[in-house]
Amino acid sequence: MTRILHVSDTHLGKRQYDRDFREDDVYDTFKQVIDKAIEEKVDAVIHTGDFFDKNEPPNKAVLVALKELKRLKEKGIPFIAIAGDHDSPKRGSSIFPQRILEEEGLLVLLDHQKTEYSIGDLNIQGLSHIPLTGASVLKERLAKMKPASKKSILLLHQGVRTLLPYQYSYQIDLSDLPKGFGIIALGHFHDRFKTELDGGTVIEIAGSPEIISTSEIEGYEKNKKGITLIDYSTADPTFTYINMDIRPQFEVVINTDKLDNDIKSIVTKFSSISGKKPILHITLEGSPVKKSLIVNRLRELSKVSEYYRIAHDNTSYLPDQTEVRPPSSSSLDEMIMTYLTKVANYNETEAKLILSLIHEEDDEEITKILKKLSGYE
């Protein structure tokens, strides 16, 4: 009995909205993936690209990868991967960052030199990402790939027309995929998907285990996020989705004509959510209102969300009727204070804290000030 865990597009090091907690969310999700691999006692983990969010990942991302893959190695579970477009070097002299993990014996990278790996009678082949400019080379290499048997998996991280039909987003057509593989495991696509081609080959897309962009929220609400367990216990492999416990994200609409009511409804709706506080993506509708009013009213959402943002503004801000002008003799600090208290509607204490942030250079003091501003101290 062979059991394989398929994970893709982990994007370690992703720092969404430049927030520490989002980077940590991505690491936490990857730790859950490793936990599940160990818990399920799988024979191998396959990863179909974009292991890291960029070719030169932050040190913390590399450290998390080292620690987590060591846990797999201690259990005798190999980690077979290909590189995605985010992993790929932008300069010819650079290397895939997965090489560091491979050097430590924590990962097997299938790239343009080594393309095959076997687990018992299961044949695994793979190609790391080739960009659109190399589409002809990619098609030539795919044409040469032949599975040892129907019990085989091909790992790819490419855009495929029909599956990803946006212009310039695909490198190949479905007809370019090699024939005879039992499963083609695809990365690059962030939403879960599975289909069967003529001839019986299964296209299996695990998707990203985390929400990497707002375009994935709809798919997350329908199918959640996670990994795929491929089980060869029967004649035909079975596919089981395993969901990860991730921070939820929601798109909400606020009409400025009923600003307070809409905000109150959102607070009521999300106050009952347990676990990780969500991220809210706001679309503003209705009549133009002052920016300062919107900013102040939206602060109520911090009660029920870890982070909120105006993703779409279908109004235009109404300018203040009274133009605030500090005296011409004012210092820069006085001008800033005038803006914060008269335009942005901060109280004097808050304005002074913000002003102190501008001048402060000590990291510890900055942290203390931010805690005071956010109400944690």
C-alpha cells in the first residue's frame, strides 16, 4: 500500500500586507502539513512548486523549512519537489533555493537534470517550472517523458490553457501533456481541482494550503484549503482532501449611506467566530464621505478582525468643507499635530504618540508606542 501526500504553492516567506502575523500564518500552515504527513504515515510527500515565495527567501523561511523537513526525515518520509516560478532564479548564475535543503538531505529536487524518482513500484517524474519564453523547450521535454507504468505521477508547475485560460498565463495546452501517466499533479493553480482526461489520466491540483491572494477567497469558501492524500490501496488511486486550519478571509460591503449600521452588522456577524480572527476586505459603496470619518468608523472592525483593508472604493472621498491651515510660522511638528488632530481626527494623546514614532529610533520604544496606540498597553 502506497500513500502519497500532495502539497503545493506553500509560498514560505510570503508577507501579505507587510504584516508579521501573515508571514507567521504561512509558516503555521506548513507546520500543519508536516504534522499531517507524519500523522497519516505517508510513504512520501510531493510538492509541485512555489515552495518559497521568492528565489531569495528570508532567513526565517529557510529556518522553518529546515526544521520542518528534518521532522519528516526523522520519520523516514522523503520530500520530492519541483521548483515553481516563484522559486526560480531571475539571474542565470543563481540557483533554486531548494538546493540548500537538498544539500542537507531533506529534499529531492526534480529539475531539468534529474527528472525521476521511485518509491517501490510508483514512478514519479517531474520538471521544474519553465517560463513562457521557453515554451518550445518545455513541449520538447514533455514529449520525451514516458511513464514506467500506469502507477505513475508527473509533477508540473505550468500554466495550462483551458485550466488557466488568461492570456500570457499559460505555456502549454492540455494536448501537450504526455500520455500514459496515471496522475499529473499540477502546481501554480491555487484552487483545488480534479478532472480526468481521455485515456484515464487524472489531473490533480492540490491548490495552495493558504490564501495567498483575494482571488482565492471564493474558492476557499467553496472547497477550503489544504492538501491531497493519494492512496494506492485499491486498483485505482483514491483522492482525499485534508483541510488546513487557516485564518479565514472575507469580502464585505459597506454602504456609506448607512455606515454605522453596516459596521455594526459586520461586528455582530463576526463576533461569534472562534479561532483565528479573520481578515476583512472591504468594498465601499454609496455616497462620498470624508475620509477621516470612514477611517474613524472602521476602527470598530478591529474588535472582530486581525486586519481589515479597503480593497475597493466605489465612492469618492468628500473633501473637508473647512480647510485647515496651520500658521505659517509653525514648526514641522506643529503642522503634523494640526493635521492629526484637525483633519485625521485623532485626539491629542494619540497624535503625540504618532509624532513620537516619527522621531523614535529605538526598536523597543517604538514597540511600546505601537502597543499604546493599538490599545494593548
